[in-house]
Amino acid sequence: MNQLKRLMLFVLAVSTLDSQAQIFLQNIYDQVSKDQLIQDLKEMTGTVPVTVQGEQFSISNRYAPQDKAHFRKYWTQYFQNLGMNVQEFAYPTAHTATGETEGHNLEAVLPGLSADSIVVIVHYDSIGPGGSETSNPGVDDDMSGMSVSLETARILAPFAGKLKYTVRFVAADYEEWANPGLEGARVYAKYIQSLAKQNGFKIVAAVDNEQIGWSGGDHGKTVDIFSCSKGALGGPGQYNYKAMGDQLAAVTTHYSKLKVKRDCMGENSDHYAMWEIGVPSVVYSEHDPFNNPHFDDEGGDVFQEIDQDYFFNIARVGVTFAASLAGIPQSAESETVAPLSLTFTQF
């Protein structure tokens, strides 16, 4: 059976969940904590300082090598505190303008009943106006999406060994840089493709949490879902995983009041690297993200620009969707495990 047919059957199974599984997903949706999301967002963007392994610092950007290293220490401790194994992968980078000779990806693994894997991939590097990149904390792009990844991990961690699939949380480097673009994600895609072949497991699906904090597109009413690629002159592209987009849209409309806008996207975010190795993938974002006045090198991507309610509304959908991909525990009817609470803030 080819991968597209497997995905379609998988989505059909999810869309026809029994009542106990629906209750499980509703519980996941209800457990998403706005306070935790905001706290994580503040900690990852220098709004508040953090302490990791006895060292206190603020992650004011993720452009300068030292600040990127601070982020990786924070991310590693967060996932290790949830009981997950974390690996950091260094690789030779073509982007040496800041003095780095290596890029660095991170992966935390939540084991499931099967080694077959779901990938949650989010880039962590930031950029800003030329010559003052370190002045831009990159709160929306993409620590808003990273916060969803952390919250997903926090809520699913108590189900280690019980979910249908293994969940791989990935923080990818050098998404913001061009020539080559999506460098970290493409390095990770090759790694996980090789590992899956070597160890005999499948990469079932991937989801990319993009920026979700700017509500200027339509006053916080809509989430954009991209499950296909754009070709030359804006025409249809090579990749189309409509079934995954349909499933995310179904989760959105079932659990939230958000409207859905469907579209196709080019090589603009890390999901594209998963498409390139044949993994069914979807990316979601705030509405009309490319018209965000603080996008990429425009600067001013600060915490004060985040619409916290809109951010929370999309985040709840993102966590629930990832849980639906991970697969419902066989004992869902008896699962009442409370999610963990984490903070690294120094008051």
C-alpha cells in the first residue's frame, strides 16, 4: 500500500473516532493552558530570564551563536524534565556570517506503542533588520509555534509508551536563511529518512507549527492551513496532502470557533523538507502571515504584538491535532493523567 493510501485510511480512522476517543481529544483540548503557553513564550524570547543548570540568562534573540546556544540549553532541559531523550545534531552549515561553522538541530522523542513516528517540526532561529538582527526577539516567528510544540509535549508526556505512534519533537536551525534555505529541516529530513530505513519504521506524518500570534489578518477569526505546494507562477505544485489538511480543518471546526482558510505554500517553512522525502505533512499559521508588518527582516516582532487570545485559540487546535496524529491510547476511557507543569522563570 503506498503512503498516500495509508494516510487516507489513517485520516478516515481519525475522523470516525468512537466516543471515548472523542472524549480523550476533548480532554486534551481542555488541558491546553494559556498561562503555560504565555510563560513558555516569554521565557523563549527574553521577556523574562530563565535559569538552566544553574546558569541564568535571557534568550533575547536566536540569531547570534551564543543566544542560539542558550535556547538549545533551555529546550533540552524542558524536554528532559518531561522524561524524554534529547539529541543535538551538529552539521556543517553554509551560513557562516555570524561566525558559526555548524548548524544545530534538536530532537526529543516521546516513545509510543510503535516506533512508527509522527514528527512535530518547528524552526528556532530568528532574523531581523540587516545589521541589527539581534535586536529582534522573533516572538511570533516562530516562538509562538514553538510554544505549541512545548505545550504538546507537556500534555502528551504522561502518555509515554501508550500512544499509538512515537512522537518526535524537532527544533530545526537555519530556516530563516536562504541559499540554501530550510537548511536544518533538510538535514533532519535526510537523517530521519535514513534512520527509519535502517531501523524499519515509518514516518507516518509531520506537522509544522508556524507563527500564530498576529491577528491583523482578520482580527483573530481565521487560521490558515497549507497542505499543498505552489508551483511556477503560483500554479499547482508537486506536493498535495489534502487529506491531512482536511483532518486539521476538521479538528479546527469541531473544537474551536476559528474559521479555516486553505491555501498552498512554497518553500517557506520546515514542512517542505518533509514533503521532499515523501512524508504527508501540513503547516498552519495565523491568517495572512506574509503581510504581518513584523515578518522576518521587518523587525519589531516583540511580545507586545502578540494577540494572546488568538494565539491561545490556535494553540489549542494545534495541540489537539498533534494528539490526534499521535493516536489514541488503547485505554483512553481510563486515562485521566494530569499534564505536568513546568517553568524556568526566576522571580
